[in-house]
Amino acid sequence: MGKYVVKRLVLALITAFIILSATFMLMRLLPFTPPAGFPVDMYRYFEDQVEQGFVIRFNQPTEGYGDCLWDSTKTDLFQGGAAQVYYYQRPIIEQYFGWLRNIFTEWNWGTSVQIQVNASAIDIIGSRLPVSMGINIISVIISVPIGIALGIWAALKKNKLTDHIISTLVMIFISVPSFIIISLLIKWLARDLGVLPLRWPDASSTGVDKALGYVIPVISLCFGSICGYCRFTRAELCEVMSSDYLLLARTKGLTKSQCITRHALRNAMVPIVPSILAEFIGILSGSMILENLYNIPGIGGLFFKAISQKDYNVLMVDMAIFTLISLSASVFLDISYGFIDPRIRMGAKNNG
């Protein structure tokens, strides 16, 4: 088991390295977007890019490096006889190795050029990550017990009115996108009734308003997850309840409730519990759109903002966060099978 865990962690790190390397290369092939701000901010940015190994500086116009990104003739910073400077982009492969060096030696992921000029991209992401994770974790905590409970109820009432009602509602809500749900909730609960904030509360809002700000996005994320857990739990429990070993338990004198609690539920939970991690990945991805619609200052909304404003360094860090979360959940998902079901021995050789 230990060897399997180490192997999965190494493979996950290699996969993350390949994904992020390919993403970096593709982003650097996109057209260069000059930073926003005053000339002094521009100069500061390009000098930082020179230190990081992405840009090369000359004292005169130079050929062989493409178009000049920026030159000091556009500002009065260098008046008084000081030498002029011209900045050109280095070849992609040189930028790539500079990027790796900055990360492994200084944990430097670059600076923002649009969202917060010259601010560290990793700091921008770090300030917004707790909001996104908080919304998603609360959604999982709420949706897991409700979804599993509804699935168990539907399975125990199989082919009865209760089962039909639950299954019908599940099919309806699972077919409705989360952005439709949040739009309706904003209209009904915020705009029409006025009981909840119309948008995410700002930093100056009271604690009550900040707590109420979680209600609409959390409910929007919970609908799809509850339906997914309910449908999956019902299917697994119905399959287990019709198995031969459960019929054998009944013939040995166990009551229906004893068979369900001692055998059916325990065996049905084996594939259900690991699916919680997989569902968390789906929730995290779905929250991107919701953060945009509700003006939530999280990493999901920042992802779209970085794309629209061509802030590639921020986008790169955001991409890294989503990649690492997805791969980490995948590793925990595989490892959890061995702990949940003792019959599973990960990485064991078949001697048969």
C-alpha cells in the first residue's frame, strides 16, 4: 500500500508538471499584453521581467527578438542624458527555464499586469482562495448528508410513490444548470423579496450580511450535488439489496432493518464515499460561473477576469491551483478505496 501511495503521488506530480509546462508554453505564444499603469509602473514591470528571465534589455533597437515590447522613449523617465532602454521578449525556451528557476528557487510565479499591476500573482490568488474554498466546502458538507439520505429513502421505498417523487425531482434539478438556479434565486430572494444580498457583500459589510452572502451561492451549488448523490446512492443501495448475500442474511433470521444497516448500507457506501471527492472537483469547476454572476471575489471569477484582461501570470497560478486540487482529489480518491474496503489491496501483485 505504501509503495502504491508513493507511486500515485509521483505520477500526480509528473502530470501536474506536464500540464503546467504545456500551459505556460501556450500562454507565452499568445500576443503580449502591455501592463496597465503609469510609465514608472511600466518600467518597474519590465525590469522585473528582465530579472525573471522573460525579457531582455538593450540600449538600442535590436533585431532578432521580434517587436520591441516597450522602450523608454515613450516617457520622460530617462531625460537628462541617461541611456535609453528597449525591451524584447526572450525565446520561449529561455522563458520556460527562467520560469522553472523562479518557481523552484524563489517560489516566484510572476506579477500581475492588469488586475493589480506589479502585485505578486501568488498573493492575488492567496487572498481569494479562502472565499472559493469556503463556499465549496460548505456546499459539500450540506449536500452530502442530504443527498445520501434522500437516496437511501428512495431505495427503501423503491417503485413506490415516494421513490417516484424523489426520482422525478432529481431528474428535473439535475438537468437545470447551476447558473440558471442562481439567477432565479437572485431574482426571487434578493431582488423581489429582499431577504438576501443582491450581490456578494463587500469588506465593509457586517458579519450578518457576510454570512447571508453565502446562502445563494451555496444553495445553487448544492442542488446538483444533492441530486447526484441521491441518484448514485439509490442505484448502489438497490443493487446491494437485491444481491444473493443479502437474501442469505434474511434466511438466517436477520430482519430487514438489520440486513440494511449491517450489510446493505456498509457495502453501498464503498463506492459512494470516494465519489464525494470527485463531486468536490465538479463543484469547484461549477463555482467559476457562479462567482462571476454573484460578484464573488474568488479564484473562479478571477480565472475569467484574468482571461478577459490577458493577465497571463495570474491565469497561470489560477490554473495551477485548479490542477493541483483536481490531481490531489484524484490521488485521495484512489487511496481511499483501500481504507474504506479492506478487501481492496492497492498495488498488490496477483499471485494467482
